[in-house]
Amino acid sequence: MASDPFWLFGYGSLIWKPDLPYSDRVPARLPGWSRRFWQGSHDHRGLPDAPGRVVTLIESAQDRCDGVAYRVPADAAATVLAGLDHREKNGYERHRVKLETSSGEALEALIYVAAPGNFAWLGPAPLAAIAAQIARAQGPSGSNREYLQRLAESLRTLGSDDDHVFALEALLPSDKT
Ligand code: BEZ
């Protein structure tokens, strides 16, 4: 199937583990949205009876979400979209948004968002409770702790000041393993 090339905005594990072919990678920001650990993960960083928490985006006019935009070339576009639709089947839906790159360029991109009320939605909770849940959870893709720590490291590298992510990282109980 012929497809057009597209930009994909990564704001979670796509930042450090894109696992997709791309021809360009640029730091970018998404105005009007906040990143939150409010989506349950029953299939990657948790299990059906012990879900982890992963990020989704919440509309928030005053905020912005920092991440990375990937340019997916035409010859890979259909396969990449089919793969992401499958990987993100746990409540995420595709949206089209406008990004700003770090050099001030405007980019139209696809994002995956898990909306409030989807079947895997966990929603807000006290930060200490979210951190404790993340510290416990494990799934087929690895520990939920690793997901949070790698996200925090990647955001530091990007120069982002994401208070929600850094507060959760600071609240993680020490790793006894
Ligand atoms: C990501 O940016 O890693 C991402 C987050 C949620 C769904 C799909 C991708």
C-alpha cells in the first residue's frame, strides 16, 4: 500500500526506544498538552491483575509537552502505522497535532493519546501512590521503574523541565534488587 511520509511525535518510550525506521529525528514540543502517568499498562509495563502506569497526554492550554519528532519515510509509513496501532492497542488513539521544533519550525505530526475513560484508564492519584505503583509493576517489556527512569533521563538530555515526571522519579523508593 502506498502511503505518504509523516512525522510522529514521541513523548514516552518512543523518545529513547523508537524501534522504527526514520529519516530524521528532531526535539520538539507540543503546546497545549501535559504528559501524565495516568494510563494503565496491562500489556507492557504491568500485568492484567497488576497494571503499571505509562504516560498519556491531557489537554492543558497553559502547558506543553517536550519530546522528539521522527520523520517516517513513505516506504515504511504503512508498516510503521500498522505496528504502532497494534503496539498501542491498550487504549490509545491516533491524533494529528501541530508541533514546534527546537529551532522554531512548525510541524504537523501524529500522536497517540489515551483519552480519559478508556478501558485501561487509571487517571490521577497522589504522586506518592503513582510512584509506589510504578515501583512495584513489571510486565513483558520490563519494569515500570525502568520506564520512568529512562523517560526522566531522556527528558534531562532534552533539557525539559517536566515537573510531573521528575517529581515521580524523586519519589521512587530505593531499588532493593
Ligand atoms: C510514546 O511517545 O512513546 C508513545 C506514548 C503513547 C503511545 C504511543 C507512543
